[in-house]
Amino acid sequence: MTETALDATLTETPLARILAASGAAGPFAPFRGVISIAQLDAPQTEIAALSHGAAVHDLGWLRRTQVRGEDSFRWLSGMVTNTVSDLPAHGGAWNLVLNAQGRIQGDLMAWRSDDELEIEIAADQYNKLLTHFDRFIIMDDVELVPVEGVTAIGLTGPKAAEILTKIGVTPLAEPLTQIQAQAGGLSLIVRRNYGALADHYTLWVAEDDAQKLWHALITAGAQPTGITSLDAFRIAEGIPVYGIDIAERDLPQEAVSQQTGQLHALHFSKGCYLGQEIVERIRSRGNVHRHLRPIEIDGPLPAPGTELTLENTAAGTITSVAELQLPASTRRFALAMIRAEAEARNLPLSYAASEDSGTVRILTAPPTL
């Protein structure tokens, strides 16, 4: 495999390079600003591991940056939508990054370890957000320091805790918490993220130790899984991705909701931050006119960008779509930006796909797979 054959502007994740060199992986595909492993087993097997077992997968598109300096907590709190100063000693929070007009510029995870602060950003947003942040470090004692020489491996599924226990790591009781751990001589940072249908863990390890950790998790019973199934599963969970489901023009209350399980990205009592005036104005004075919603599809698989209608009137647009091959049936899920007036009718929405058509229904809770 060479990056030129896929996308000359992207590079492989450390794990993709390791597995490619050993002939143990492929095909490969661009994803979240890198080249990663598209598929490692049959789609049915991978989806079954994610939904009912434990799947090990590449998270090498994540980037870590330390936020250092006497003003780090105050400064970052003024740049993102969620709490920073009140994070527990080993806790994390999902955040949106806004401009002064309240439009979403990106998203990130903020993590606290005692008095140290760190942000976790996807590779396809990394340079953009660091450039955005640099403009607002003026008289502050703040330094953004990339963490080099590490990579992340994911462990997802309802049996993820069992796999961690087998490799000697204590599972985390609550999402958005982290620990430092040792496993077979490897030093890890273990972070548990939000998940609607399964537990989601991120295991940070030195790049040189990535292959050893990968094999340890497989030996413990985790199923190797590619990014194609991983992305399909996050769509079924209703978890949006910036740049696909969320765009720069979007306002926070349009893009996050109880249905997508992400409303916790907004903290309404932490004080001022960039774009906060717009967020508060929407909360106190009125609602937005559209919302990102998870939907289930009855009909042929539509493409992202497909228009939804209600009684021949525009009702919304599909942003991402997935087909899951489950033991009992094949089911299709998507995320869509839905107009508020169409959502209020609480009726199935229609779409056209090729020479066929179908309907969708908005999900008010994560589906049972």
C-alpha cells in the first residue's frame, strides 16, 4: 500500500502502516484526514462485534495537544462550549468550537488529569482549529504543545470491559473518565467516551507499542474491525461527525440534541466563551428552524445529500447513511437535518433513490440492534 495510490495529501495511521507491512490488513481508505484500514473481516462479523461483542479498531486519526500555562483553564474555557474549569480530576467533556457569530468551527474532547489539560482533535480538523486558537492567544500565558510519538487504538462494544479486564486494565465505571494503566508492560492512557449503543474506549499507546497492544486485545477476544463498519455503527448510534453531519454554517442547537445524545456539549452556566451570546439568545428567546436527527430508513439506501419531503414539500436533507447487516435483518440508518415544521408533524418523510423511493422515521431513542 502507498498513500499515493489513495490520496497523496494524506498519510497512513501508525497502525495502518504496521499492519500493511506485515500483510495483515487491507483494503485501505481515506478517513477523518488519514488513511486507515477499511475492512478486516466480513461486515456482518464486524457489526456483530460492535453491537454485541467487542471490536478493536484503528483510532489513529486522533491527535492530542497539551494546553499548558498559568492561564490554560481560563483560556480554554473561553474558547469552547462546555465546562473546562469544573472538569473532575480525571474527566473529559465533548466541546464545540464556535466563532463570534455562534457558528460551529469544529469539535474536540477536553481532558483533565489533575492540574494538566489536554485536547483531542480529529486529524481533518487539527490544523484548522489550532490556527483558530492561535488567533486568540494574545496576552495569555498559554502554550499548545502537540503530543508526539503516540497513537490511539479503539475498543468498542458491550463486552469491551471484559476485554480490558483480560489484559489487566480496570474498566472505567462511567463515560468521560480516564486512567493511566499498565498492560503487559505497556503504558497506556485509557479513556472511556460517550456511546449510545455500546461502550467506547480509546487506548493511547506509544507508536512503537501499537502492534503489541493490537495483538493483546485480539488475543483477549476482541474482533478486528475496519473503519467502514465503525462509521456505520456510529450512524446507527446517531453520533454526528463534524464536516459530514455538522458544518460551519450550523448553530449549536441545530446540530446537537437529546436525540443524538450530544446536548451535553453545551454548558449554559459556565460563563462567557466565544459565541456564547448567540447560544444563550437561542436558548432564552426561541428555537432554531431545523435540527440534526437520527432516522431509520424503510426502502433502498439513499445517498448523502438526498432530499426528504413531506407531502411534496421540502422537509430536510440526509447527511450520512449506513446499512447494517444484522443477524435478523438488514437495517438502514442515517442522520438528517430536518426542518422543524416537518418534524412537528410527526409523520414519515419520503425520499427518492435512483428509480425507487422510500420513507424514513425520526428516532427518539437509540435503536435496539
